[in-house]
Amino acid sequence: MIQFNLNRFGKLAKWSLTTDKGFYVRGLLNVFVVLSLFFIAFTTHFFRINVNGHNDGYAPCLASAMIIFIITVVTGPAWMFSSMKGKHDLQTLLMLPASNFEKYLMRYSTWMILLPLYIVAFLGADLVQYLVNVLRGGEHVTFVTTVFIDHVSALLARLPYASRNLLNGMITCVFLFHSLYALGGTFFRSHKYSWVMTTVSIIVLSMVILWLSPESSEGSVNKEYTTMELIAWDALYGAWFLVNFWLSYRLFCRQQVIGKFVNL
């Protein structure tokens, strides 16, 4: 069977979106309700947080929204099977007339479909808090989106002066953890909570690495790597990234309706 056929993948995507429609609608509504309550609570000063000496209700709103989006991007692959309710749904997936590669791409794209829905929920919650504050006659009423744009503009202005090592490290960590959650999403059979077990595994792995590397000193943290050293490290982590996704796909192909704690 051809590993990827656009027409067949389109039919698979249509079937998946129709079947999982309730899951995506619930995700949209959950984020909308949570952000709406959070935005209203802080912008109306029901909860008070002092930022740089003055009460700022929009900073925690922006922080909460960013945390949701960052978590979605990093841990998203571990949600591959979150829309499935039991063994029957997995059995149906395995029997679909599509290749394993097409099925894997469709399940992996779950977080990609959720992300724009979360953006819609964020904008809706932002509009709700704005209307509530205008109706109650609040002072300095604005949109959280406006605060976000201001912060992004300030960040872009400082970007040329930021540490190259810091930026490279942050981007590398995001891609690496993303691939680890993709591996965990297919390694553990408890699909609904695979992101939890993957998080625990990452924490344990990090502790083991730190324990096995006691010779690392504080001076190495502040070391400024050359361009060639950065390229070499990026190539190493890039290979690790690809291996994680390859293993994730291989484990996906080994999915069984009835199995053990892990897919091995």
C-alpha cells in the first residue's frame, strides 16, 4: 500500500474531524470558560497582583493564556488519542482503509487543530472581559490582545541584543520536548494520561542526567559557544528529535486493542 495518498488522507481527515467533533468543541468551550473567568477575575481586580509596584490585572491574564498555548505546542503530540473513549475507538482506527503513516499524521495533528480553536477561545474570552469592564465603568479598560501585541513588540525590539545561546537553547528545548511527548504518546497505553506519565519520565530522566554529570560547573552555563559549536549541538539534538519521532511512529504501528502498560 502507498504510504501517503492525498485523496485517501483527505477522506481520513474528514472522517476523523466528524468523529472527534465533540472532543474539539469541548476543548474550545473549556478554554473559553476558563480564560473568561480568569480574565474577569483579574481585570475587575477581584484578585489583585502587584507588578512593579502597581496593580496590574492584565499581566496574569496574558501569562495564563501564554502558558496554555505553550503547553499545547510542547505536549500536543501526547494528546494523539485523547479523543478516543475506549478500545472500540482504537479498533475502528486500526481497521480504517488508510496507511499507518496517514493515520499517524492525522492523530499527530490533533494539537494543530486544537491550537486555532484555542486562539478563537482566547479572543472570545478577551471580548467578554472587555465588555464586562466597559459595562461596569472600569478604568484603563483594554484588550489582553493589545497587551500581548505590546509585549511582543518590546520583545522583538530587544531580540537583536539577546544572547544567541539563550535563544538557540530555548528553541532546541521546545523541539526536543515536543518530540519526547510524541514518543510518550505512543509508548504508554494509557492514552488519556500519557502526557502525565511522559512528564514524569522527562523529570526522572533529567534528574538521572544531572546525577551522572556532577562535573558540570557554573562556568559552563555562561559559556558563549561559537557558530560551529552551535551547529554541532543543533545537529545532535536534531538527530535525537528525528529518532524520537521515528520511534513514535514505529510504536504507533504496533498499537494493539488489548495490550500491556506500554506498546512493546
